[in-house]
Amino acid sequence: MVVNQKQPFVVGLGGTLRVGSSTEHALRLCLSAVERHGGRTALFCGADIDLPMYNPHDQFRTDKAAALVTALRAADAVVVASPGYHGAISGLVKNALDYVEDLRGDPRAYLENTPWGCIGCAYGWQAAVGTLGQLRSIGHALRAWPTPLGVAINSTSAVFNDDGSLIDETVGAQLDLLAAQLIGGPGWVT
Ligand SMILES: Cc1cc2nc3c(=O)[nH]c(=O)nc-3n(C[C@H](O)[C@H](O)[C@H](O)COP(=O)(O)O)c2cc1C
């Protein structure tokens, strides 16, 4: 049995600006599962990631942008949840991820060797799975390691209650396994 020397710190980033976002519900549930598995978490969703367009030539960072970069720098694992907008990751989430560029010169460049979980949410499998694939590609570009399991959610079916609690237990089980894989638990074996 592997014993963690410390509680892994998992950063969750994503959701939409819509109140009651299903993407945010999924992200919150995944982070709750991380905590059940013994990890610590920080959530950046909604207004937290409503950041100025990333400008590589402007060193100024708003407080919200600085908080995100600080958390990502400290992260032992990252989980990203995006809606499928027009078949792709949303601009909101992509812009927030562009701030990872601030980690380029760190001793751990970008998110090198960092577990990277992905959740894609859309009104159909095509956009949900396509978005999931794009998130995994972004993780590769950032030198992170996408977890074996990614979670695609078709939000046309009854997945969440309005309060974010779960209806679809299969989705819940997937989010739980994703959480286990993020912190290197027994879920690595799929
Ligand atoms: C601007 C916009 C574009 C969208 N494009 C698609 C799409 O191409 N395919 C699809 O299946 N769903 C699409 N959707 C639906 C979202 O993917 C869906 O609402 C998803 O559950 C995420 O939204 P939520 O987190 O706000 O609930 C779109 C929604 C918006 C607002």
C-alpha cells in the first residue's frame, strides 16, 4: 500500500458563467471526491476565471489572475472542466488556461509531470467527447499527464439536480474514479 507523505493539492478550473452550470457541478463533485480520497482542493470557476484576455506582453496580473497562477504553481494535480461551445472548449476556460504560460520559467516548467484530469460537458456526445479530447491535448502541451479516464457528460439527460447534487450515479462513479486517478490512488488501475 502506498502511503501519501502529504495531502496532495488538486486545483479545479472550469465551469461557465451560467448560474447552475452543469460543468461547474461536475467539477465540484470531482473535487469533493478528491477530498474524500484525502486530497486538498481549490476551485476556480465562474467569476474566478472571468479574467482579462491573456496578454504575453503585459506583466500586470489582476488579483484573480494572480490567485489562479499561484494555485496552479502549487498544484500536485489539476482538473479542468469545460463546456462544449460550438464543438470546442469555451473561450472562458481556454483564456484561463493560457495563464499557465506564467509558469514557463518555473523549476517545474508549465505543469510538467502533473496529473491532469479532464471533464467535457455538452448537449450531445459529439461536443462532449470532442471537448474532452481538446482538454487532453492541452494537458499534453503543458507537459502534464492526462489521467487514463476522462469524463464526458451529456447534459441533455438528467445528470444533476438544480442544487448540483447527483442524479446519474454512473457519472458520479466516473468523477470519483477521476479523482482517485488524480491523486494516484488505486484508481490508476482501470
Ligand atoms: C455558446 C454556446 C455554444 C454551445 N455549443 C454547443 C455545441 O456545439 N454542441 C453541444 O452539444 N452543446 C453546445 N452548447 C451547450 C453546452 O455545451 C451545454 O449547455 C453544456 O451542458 C454546458 O453548459 P453549462 O455548464 O452552462 O450547463 C452550447 C452552449 C452555448 C451557450
